[in-house]
Amino acid sequence: MKEIKQFDVVILGGGLAGIYAALTLDSNLHIGLFIKDSIERGSSNLAQGGIAAEVIWDEAKIEEHYEDTLRAGGYLNDKEATRILVEEAGKHINQLLSLGVHFDKNSDGSLVTTLEGGHRSRRILHAGGDDTGAHVMADLRETLSKRDNIDVFENEMAIEILHNQNKALGVIVINPDNEEVYILANRIILATGGIGGIYKKSTNEKIACGDGIAMAYRAGVAIKNMEFVQFHPTGFYVEDQIGKTFLISEAVRGEGGILRNIEGYRFMEKYDVERMELAPRDVVSQAIHREMFDTWSDHVYLDITHQPKEFLMKRFPTIYKHCLEYGIDISKDYIPVAPVEHFLCGGIDTDIYGKTSMQNLYAIGECANTGVHGANRLASNSLLECIVFAGRVAEDINKEKDTFGKIDVILPDMVFTHKKFNFKDIRVEIRDVMSKYVFIVRTEENLTLAKKLLTKHYNNLKKIRVFSRYYYETINMVTVALLIIDQALARKDSIGCHFRLN
Ligand code: SIN
């Protein structure tokens, strides 16, 4: 006997996009929020810098945010979606405030703003100094806990989309007792995050396996712009450390941080004399990569020693403390940094209401390709994208809620193998291959080799269907890795985060 649950709306993912959508949907809707791990894990919680937003309606300033976003994105951005992003920013920041989020404030009560790469003015709001994601998410979880129309299921991983004739009907979930549960819903929202877990080093948790993107791909949904994997220039470098990498926020460069190679030479003037350290991330990561190559090194330094200790301790409490644990006092010492995987600019293709190519299926947050990032995301536009497009999805669903009813569906008979494989070796190889051959600088030869190595695993994994989180994470990882490789092979020119040597 299959266990079946039904909701008006099912949301997969408990990051900013997922929770904000849940809180913005009509409170008469019965919502199921499914999170594959604990609600406190996940990339939104790790965001340091902040949220880019012009909060006061000022046409010239909003136009500048629009142009900065396009310029960082190599003008490959969807112009309509980008305009929506910058114009609706203020409205959604106000909504966040009314949902109980506390941003850092000046003594006169106005919001504090900072600067990051690619922005012409100080428009980044932050919370807890350099701990924005953790603060925003804690405030939203508090509000979520008071909503009785939203049922939260932690440690429940969705593995397949139930669909018929290109219409989404629900998802199959593995519950904490390792049982199959069929979740039916009138509308399904994918907010499953990014792909950091397919690289050896990422600012994200290893649990970011591209689950939503791979699941959508298996269901035949359109996936776009996967070649645009953004590498953050300043992951905290610790020799031989792999996995989740502590981020040194771009806001450190916003407050005057200088990049130096291991010989102490300030090198950004060679790469972008106009914007220097505050050039967009693709430019800075590629510059660091080149400097590391030329100096036979695996890191460079970030120097913020000209700022007073008191300022650094107040403005960057998390970074200050973390570096000190490694014996680095950032008011006196250079911080060792190197580029690491940070963000996927593409993903499940959507329109300006978050609708995917499958009816009743939406995508928001990092797993979505709304088109606002183009070939490279502007700093602190990711949390903004989460709230603006989650808000639009909620608006779209709220309009249609009166048509919702019981879903009649003949459930498929999925045949699973119940084995205890852990697929560790395959995961290690995926991360090795992606970090070696599908990193900042790409060549036809390396991409082709990566494709060959990973296709073998994909074909083997497809032959079996093991009913476990570990199987699904692994096949999801190899699926998104191959999507990145294929789309990187197809784009012969260099643009944004996609740098082709040949
Ligand atoms: C950072 O603080 O550098 C990360 C913010 C972002 O990813 O936009």
C-alpha cells in the first residue's frame, strides 16, 4: 500500500527562495515544504555579503543597478527579467522587513549599505555584519514556525517528479524511515539550490547536488545556461582542505581589500585597471587563476590590513573570528585565498513568473535559470533573485488557487532496488573530474575527457534504480555535471564565467 499525501502546493527546498515563497503564498493554501536535510543547513544560511537592492524608488539608481547587472552578466541576461529584478527589489525588501527580518541599521534607523564587485554604488544590505544569510534565515524560520498552513518535512528528499502529458502532479519522496511517499499537489515549486557538491571545493555544503535540476531534467524539463558556473575569487585557502570552504566575502574588497600575489604584488591593475579588485567575479577569479599559474602557487592574498582592527571586528565579525582560529589576525596579516565554486547562474529555465516548460511546475532560487544573471552573476543579486521571483511565483499561484482540487492520478509502479551502496568512489571521481577539467579555464580536450569519464558512471547508474538518498544524490550529481560539460562544449566562445582557451 503506497503512502499518499496531498497539498495545494508543494515546495522542495528550505532556503530563502523556498521559505519566502511559502510565507508569501495565500495563507488559505495548504503547503508542504520538503527539505532533504535539516532546515538550518543549505546555502542561503551561508551567504555573507548581503542583498543588493535599491530600497528607495530612484529611477537613476535603479537604472544603474540594472546596467551593473547586465555588464557583469556579459549582456547575456534576459532584459525583461533583469528589469523586474531591480525594480521589484524595494517591494520585496519591505516584505522581508514585515516578515520579521532585521537588517543592520545606522544610528538614525536607516539601513546600512555596503559595496561589492561590479556595483557602482553602495546598495548591498546586510545583517549581523558579514552573517547576512544566517540572520535572515533565522528570522524567517521564526515567522514560518507560526504559520499553521505550512507543514515542514525535514530529512525528506524528493527523488522524482510525477507527471503526465507534460503536467506536474506531484513528487516521490524518501521519508526518514526510508519509505516511498507519493506527494500530490496542484502546484510544485522547485527551490532545491545549486551544485557545489560536484566540485572538490565550494562555498556551499556538499549536500548541494543539483537535485532539483537533475529531477526536472529526467522529467523532460528545459535546462539552460549550465556552463555558467561562478567561482568565487576569495575562498579561504587552507592547504589540502577540501569540501565546504569558508568564504571571505566580497564585501572585504568592498571595504578596500587589496589582492596581492604570493610575491606581495598588487596584480588587478593588469586585468581591470578601471575597477581593480571591484571588478565582477568572473574577471577577478580569472585574474587570480592566471596569477597563481604565473607564480607556481595555489593561492593569493587578500590584504585589508590598512583598516583599523575595531572596524574589522565590528564589520566582519565572522571572518575575523574564523581567520583568527587559523592564526591569522586580518588587521595585521594577509588572508590566503583562492577561487572556489560558488554559484550556478543557469539551471531550470523559467519565464518571469518562475514557470518552467512543464505545466504546474515552477523553479526559483539557484536551481532556476530566470535569466537575470546572464553569463556571470553580479554580487549579492542571488538573495535578491530568490525573493523577487519567489514573490512572483506566489503571486501567480495565489491568482489560480480557486481552481485547485483533488488530484486524480494513477500512481506509477516504480521498481527500486534496495541495496546499501554508498557510491563514494563515484562521488570522489565526479568532484575530481569537475575540479580538474571543468574549472575556471576550459578547453575542448579537457571537456571531452570529462564527458567520457563521467558518461561511464551515468550509464552504469542509470541501469539500476536504488531506493536511497545516496543513489539519487549521486545520479543527480553526475547528471548536472554532464549538463554543465555538454553546454560548455556547445559554447565555443568565452563569456562571463565560461572561459575557453580553445
Ligand atoms: C559574498 O559575500 O562575497 C558572497 C555574496 C554573493 O554570493 O553574492
